[in-house]
Amino acid sequence: MRLYLINPRNPLVSIVNVKESRWNRYRVWKPLSLMVLAGLTPPEWEISIFDENLGVPDYASMPRPDLVGITAFTSQANRAYEVAAHFRGLSVPVVMGGIHATMCLDEVMEHVDSVVTGEAEAIWPQVLRDTQVGSLKRRYDGGLAEIKDVPLARHDLLPTGYACGAVQTTRGCPLNCSFCSVTAFNGAQYRQRPIPDVVREFQLVREKRVLVVDDNLIGTRRDHIARAKDLFRALAQANLHKEWVAQVTINFADDEELLTLAARAGCRGVFIGFESPTPAGLRELGKKFNLLKSRDFRDSVKRIQRHHIMVVGSFIIGLDIDEPGIGRRIAEAASQYGVDSLNALFLTPFPGTRLWDRMKSQDRIALDAFPGDWKYYTLTFPVARYKHFSVDGIIEEMISCDRTFLSTPRILRRVWSSVWQRRQPLITLVGNLSFRKNSRLSRKVFADFKRQRGIGHDLARGM
């Protein structure tokens, strides 16, 4: 039996076009969920994983599979349906899973033979058995997987060409922010894989650099932090010679022992969601965790950086509380906090979030010609109606944010700070220049976007 597992691309996402810039290799994630499913697949199946971010295969010239499995975020849905149509035209059954399939079940079922909702690990062996006997069901509900039973991913099935490997150590997030669908998909309970399994997975990764894909590596409670310390001790003891980056909350800065152990274990950078420079903005997003302890963000960032760990700050533009000038205000806040890089994104309502429910009830989903418009749900296009901005206005805010933060004098100051603190200045320089190049490419993309939508399109209407 032959199985194809496919991660579809979205050509509108410039950072995955590795042929345009070789530095984009450092921002392409491996399709870890497909690698995990491959680890659950019995040996009688011949498995191939195709990640279209590294290039679209010539499917027509390939041997006909017995089953095709596709995973997709919302922004990949259109391409997923194209791939599904190709194989269904060959009478090959297609099953689709992932967060979009879970949140938009009825739509997805129109395009594939079977849908897996929730986390697929528990139900995947049944999907394969049903395929073998010709009784594939229309829907399977995976629910929440027993995380201790999640197998080691098949890292051997992907080709070389990635700059970073990928590992997951936890699932679930108790924060339940209004704009994020992680809690709806992975649950509010913070679930942790056994530490020996995580160490073994790190050992299987061929790349020196690793992306830890957890939505929050360290958690929020004392027992979560204690587990993170144990993990870092085990990784350091294993002497893996790996460098890794992860997503964490700002409380990462609160524990000196945690920071010391993380650095010793190979942590070289963290992504932190600051989201808004104002308390009112954080309350609007439900990001109340960042409001605790009357925190000094600049001091928190400095404490992390003293351990030679880089900090990338993420912010959102387009909140109801935001007014003209927010782009520059975010850039100034990020500079004041002292982050090494800034990732600014448009407020984007995704299916399954409270933000989606609110904006939909208020008729504020501007790009709603689905499934065609899903391709714009990348966080890099304005897809909603924003309270204080027209489409031109909010795009100008994004351009202003990038132009301010990525000016040559500010980049040089960050590089000098990185040199002074022995925090990988070359990566700081290359990362900032890569962000600036993609920002300039985005201006053309924005122009094309507005032209394709039309000046009179409803999106251009402010509120």
C-alpha cells in the first residue's frame, strides 16, 4: 500500500518562497504533524511526505497512491482542495485533517472523501485499516490525543534543504486568547510529552538548529516551570550540540534558574507575543497574562538576553483600540523593549476563535468569498473591517511599523547590542535584513492585493 502525506503551499506567503531568498529557509517549518502520523503508520505502507514549501512535485508523473492525507492551516485550504481534486480525479481516496478541517468541517467535506477532526493520532490507525478494506468513513473524530502515546516523528522521510528541524514537547494552552484557536483545537489543559521521548526526538533531528513548535514551551504554573527545568536539564545532560528556538510567554524572564538551564540546553532564541503596546489592547485580546505583576517588559527582555538568548517580539495591528499611528507606536515599543526582531501582523479572525465569532456577528469579515478568500488568511493581509482604518490606512500602518523598526540606524544599534552581549550578532543582522527585504517585497504584494480586490471593493470601506 502506498501513502502520500502532503503539506500544501500558499504562494502568497513570501517567506516560504525559498528560491527568492535563501534566508527564508530559516523561516520554513517542517510539517511535523505529517511526520508524526508517518510514525504511526504500519510498515506495510510505503510512505512519502511532500512539503510543497520546498517545491511542488509533479504528481502526475508519480506512482498512483492508495491513500492521500493532507494537512492544512486555513491559508492553505485552497491549495489543499486543488491537490485533493487531482487525486480524487484518479479515484484515489483523500483524507484531510488539521485545524482548518476541524473548524470548517462542512466546507472541507465537500472537497475530500474523509475528514479527521481534532488531533489525529488516536484515530489514524483506524483510518488506515478502513482504507485497506475499502470502508473509509466520511468523518473521524480524533479528539485530544494521549500525549504520552505520541510516537517519535519520522524525521528520515523528509529531504534535506531545511535549515531547522522541528520537535514538539507539549500541547494545549490555558490562556485562551480571543484571536487564537489553539485552545479550541488542542484544549486548555497543558499536556506534556515524556522527557525521554523528547530527548530521543532531538537526537533524531538531522539539523543542528531546531524549532520547538509548542505554543508555549514553559507553561504558566509552577509545575509547568518545574517540568520545563527538568526537560532542559535532560537536554543539557544528553549533550546534543543542538541550538533551538521556541515560543514562550513573558514569564520566561521571571526565573533565573530556568533561563540558565534553557541556555545550557541550547536555547538561542524565543518568540514572545507582546501583541499590543497598551493594557487596553491586551484586555481586548484576552491576553491578560501579560498584565500580571505590572511587568516591565524592557527589564524582562534584558534578563532573557543576558543569557545570550535572542528575543523576537510579536505584535498585532488592527485592534478596535488601535488608532492612526499605531504602526509607529508598535515599532517604538518594540525598540524600547529591546527585542532583537519584530514580527508585526494584521488582526485576523480565524474560524474557531472568539474573534471570528464576534467579527462575523458584526458583519466585519470583509474577505468572505470562501473558499477562495482563505488564501489571504496568512496574518499578512487585512481581511477584516477595522474600526479606525480603511484598507489603505491599515496597510500604511504596517509599512510605517516596518520602516521605523527596520531603519538602518536601528538595525545597527541592535547588532551592536548583540555584539556587546555576545548574542549572535550575525544572526541579528541577517535576520533583520531578511525581514526588511520581505517587508519591501510586501509593498508590491499589498499593491497587487488592492488592485485584485478593486478600489470599490467592500474591504476598502472603513467603519
